[in-house]
Amino acid sequence: MSEHYFTSQPGAEHKPLCFKATLRDREYTFHTDAGVFSKDEIDLGSKILIESLPANLGETVLDLGCGYGPVGMVAASLVNDHGRVYLVDVNERAVDLANKNIKANKISNAQASVSDGLQNLAGYKFDNIITNPPIRAGKKVIYPMLADAYDALKPGGCLFVVIRTKQGAKSLESHLQGLSGDCSTIQKKSGFRVLKCCKPPST
């Protein structure tokens, strides 16, 4: 059985790869490697998530479980003029690649760092949090991670999650509805759903 990418230090032998992809009308260069998620191309779930993001993501955004960085890098073009995107992943190899890709694509308002969920982001608050979570890690990992993400939103902030419909999208939506009271499917495409769950604005 091959090693799962949801690990801090992948043991897979390095097999560097580089490819280009156009996302929201911009061409990006991506450096990838063995031991990271979807190393050969941008996975369909991430593409659908990227297409579903609003045109303005506010001032401070988190890409939770960033892999080698495609979602967070696109998000960096959707924040305010002085906005910033934080990318985190438990996989150290993925984080190194994300920072390499950020630099290669001349993105100045994003940075990736190693974190198991939001563990290393205590005290941070975000306008929006975006995630293509590692569903195969199981509900015991994913549900607490998304609860932490919801807690880290600013008032009025939203959590965007992509998940395969057959991998528990409806039950996840119900779970997040219980957290926020405001969670809905904003996109259904090619067997995936994008969920949007928002925190009530401050009164």
C-alpha cells in the first residue's frame, strides 16, 4: 500500500515534476514531487473549488491543507490590495513545494508554513478559509479540523470546502450546518460539491 500524502515527512523517493496549468485565466507553473497530493496535475476538486471562489476574498485568507499551493496561489489574486494569504499543510514536502511555486509565479502576498490543521495559527482570524481537505484521513481528523477553521473565522467570514458527493458531502454539510447555522452547497459539478459555511456578522 502506498504511503498517504497526509503525513508530515513523506518517505517516498523524490520524483520532481513541473507542469503548467491555467486557473481563472492565469497560467501558473507548478513544481511537484512524489509524496504530495495529485502530483501530476491539478485535481478536479481543487479546480472546482477555485472556480467557485468569489471575486473578492477580503483581507486575510487561509488555504488549509494547501498541498503544493494551487488554491492558495489563486486566492492571492482575489484578496484586497493589501490582503494576504496563508497556506498551511502538515506535509513538509508539500509546504516546501508551495513556497517554491509562490516564488516561481512571482506571488508576493502569500506564504506557506507547516501546521497540523490550525495548530500553529493560534490567535489568527481570517475573512475566509478555503480547503480541499484530506477526506481519506477520516472524520475523526477532518471534522475537528473544520470546526477549528470555523472558530478561526472573523464575524461574517466564510469557510469554503470541496468534497466528493459520494465521500460524505451531505453528512458534512449537515455537520457544518450544526456549527454555523448557515451552510449550503454553492456548486455541484462532476461528482463534487462546494460547501459554503459562514459565521454570523457581528451586531
